Amino acid sequence: MRITVIGTGYVGLVTGVSLAEIGHHVTCVDVDEAKVAMMANGISPIYEPELEQLMEKNIQSGHLSFTTELHFSSADVIYIAVGTPQLPDGTSDLQYIEQAALDIARSLTKDAIVVTKSTVPVGTNHWIKTLIEEATPKEIKITIVSNPEFLREGSAVYDTFNGDRIVIGTENNQGREILDDINASFGLPIYHTDLKSAEMIKYASNAFLATKISFINEISAICEKVGANVEDVAFGMGKDNRIGDKFLNAGIGYGGSCFPKDTNALVQIAGNNEHDFKLLKSVIKVNNSQRMKLVERAIEAVGDLSGKRISLLGLSFKPNTDDMREAASIPIAQELVNQGAHVVGFDPIAIPNARSFLPEEVQFKETIEETIRGADVALIITEWDVIKSIDLTAYTTLMTSPIVIDGRNCYSLDEVRRHPIHYISIGRPEIQ
Ligand code: NAD
């Protein structure tokens, strides 16, 4: 199958590379010339495990190519994977989707199957189809398919080949059969539905996962007050199959380019349809307040932060990615700077991106040791392996005062107790 993928971000590039890997001929199109030049040379513009090797392999085999040219007439199937960021009112910004639809319409000379990978509000696939049809000659037939993406940044390639399900929302059998063919080699369960239900599955899934996170964070707050340990509580809960043990890690909440925007968008979708989604509004509120917990704890531990040296360990929104979008480190660093602290940040991968997301006052160091040297407080923001596996004596030997405030519960309390560290984590007893 000849496939064109529009947009080569975390979703589009991984989709394009993976479809090439299972034997399709894929052209990835992006409007960002610098990005396309890099990719054409086998260099991935994003950090994603296994991605660059697969890219190189498929460029070499002739299955994968990159272009800035917006000509789609030779493709059997066109995937849309452009961004759908959040507008200030919480709704999805569909300008990139609209542009992609118009670009498709302008260059079509034959019938086309258009597949939407981007996360889009319910009803958007019908709108995309209408946009394309209005701008193409009457005899050209458009089949639209909703194929929402569930990959996780940091394990995107793995997830594409090992996901729990592929959701295919269609309006007719033709779209369904072709998408089944395209995806057959992934060997994953395929779930068919109509367009609107497929669009909703994506939002409902992210909203549910966000709810689990805010739920356990609320439980963690109660655990702190009553002297229980949220880790033990989550373990005991997770043993119940009806609950499951995933997404029950208490911490400083969710971030990234999906959960915050998708939860806000679902609140808006509900509101536009006269439904007040009170539960999801609370989930969002809990998450927003959760992020500031580390700063509050730092003030409780050392008082006025003005002039204090504070280390931020981990800057990306989660481990194994360089993505800084909606990372907890952003509001935390800003608040620390506002309070007059001297902020020093470390991340194994995300520092180049972090420079443009964090306040200019933040200094960056290449190693954990350099970051915590002379620090009054260390805040753990992202649970990278390199941070989880540090020898805890580094905190006692390098910091001015070994106060570690762990937003991701990286260390076992037994291990911490063997060191003279003042350790504050989320929903677990404080160790002085
Ligand atoms: P991204 O911002 O990383 O990438 C979008 C890309 O599209 C950019 O490279 C941009 O230059 C390109 N682009 C924009 N307009 C274009 C056009 N008209 N023609 C060609 N290229 C164009 O976005 P992303 O994180 O990959 O997300 C894409 C979509 O997938 C979003 O709707 C998102 O919600 C959804 N999604 C993302 C993830 C994730 O983990 N990132 C997971 C599931 C779903």
C-alpha cells in the first residue's frame, strides 16, 4: 500500500516508520523544512527509543521517505497526524487539521481514503470529509476513517507493535477493509466502530486514566494526614482485577501534550452538548494543585526560598522522552524563580528543549552530581532511571543540607532510612 502521513511529530513519525516497517511504502510530509531535512538524513528530530534505528533501516530499504511537498495524488491512503493543541478556552485548535484537509483536497486526482490519527473532538471526522469534498471535483470519492492513537511517548515504537487494541471508526465497509489490511501485520486486536464512537474512545480513555491519577493523588493526601502509606494502599487496591494496578502511582500529577489538553477538550465537548462534566473538572483541578506540592513542601522544610539553591531532577513531562509540553517542571521552576530561589535543572535528554520552556534564570547541569552540589533542597520531578538509581550518599555528601522532596516516590523508604536524609515524598511517611 502507498501511504502518505501528514505531520511528523511523535505520532506521525512513529506511525510512518512503523507502517514502513511492516512493508508499506510510506511518504512522511511535514511543513517544517528543517525537520524534514534531518529526517531525510536518518536523524530523528525527537527522542524516542528504537525510532532512529527503524527510520534508518526503512529509508535504506526504500520503504520510507520524507518531503515538504504537499502532493498526495499518488497515495492510496492518507493519514492526518498533525497537532491539535489547546486553545485558551480549553477547546482543540483545529487549524492544522483544516490546513491538512485543504492541502489534501487541492492535490487529489482520484478517490482517497483519509485516516485521522490526530485526537479530534467528536464530529471532526465528518467535518474533515465535508471540507475535502467541498474543495474537490464531485466525481472524487472520499472515505474517512477515525483511527485514534494510543501510543505513549517514551515507548511509542514498542506500543505501536504491542498495543492493547487498534480502534478503527468507519462510515463504510471499504474504509474498514482497507484499514484492516494495512494494520494486519501488527497482529493486534482490532476494534471496529462508527466515527463518533472512535473519536470518543480516545477522549474517554485519556480522561479515565487522568481520573485514576487524580484519584490516587487525592488518596495520597489523605494518607499523609492519617499516617498511611499510599504505595501500600495502591498495591492492595491494584490486586483487585476490577481496579487493576496501572496508573495508581501517586505523584505530582500528569502532564504532557495529551492528558491536560484532552481532559480540557472533553470538558468543553460535554459543555457544548449541555452536559456539565463535574467529575472531570475536579480531576483537572486536583492535578493543577498537585504540581505545586513540591514547592509547598520546600517552603515547609526550609522557610523562605529566596536565595536558596534548589535542584530540579528530571525536567521532561515523563521519563524516556524529550517532550517538555505541559511538564510539571515548568510551573514549578517558575514559582521557585518567583520566590527568589536559585534554580538548577538536570535532565538526561530534555535540556535542549527545556531551555525554551523554563524561565531564563534556570541554570542547567549535565550530571545529577553537578546539579545537587551545594543545593539546599533537591526536588525530584521526573522518575528517569538514572535518578532512581543514584547512590543516595550523593545527596548527603554533595548537598549543603540533604533535603530531598520526591514528587515521584523514586526510593524505597527502607533504603532512605539508611542515610541521613530529610526525605519527603508523596503520600508516604516523612523521614527526618
Ligand atoms: P506534534 O506537535 O509533535 O507534531 C505535529 C507535526 O505536524 C509537526 O511536525 C508540524 O510541523 C506538522 N504539521 C502541522 N501542520 C501541518 C500541515 N498542514 N502539513 C504537514 N505537516 C504539518 O504532535 P504529536 O504530539 O505527534 O500529536 C499529533 C496528534 O496526535 C495530536 O492530535 C495529539 O493529540 C495526538 N496524539 C498524540 C500523542 C502523543 O503522545 N504525542 C498520543 C496520542 C495521540
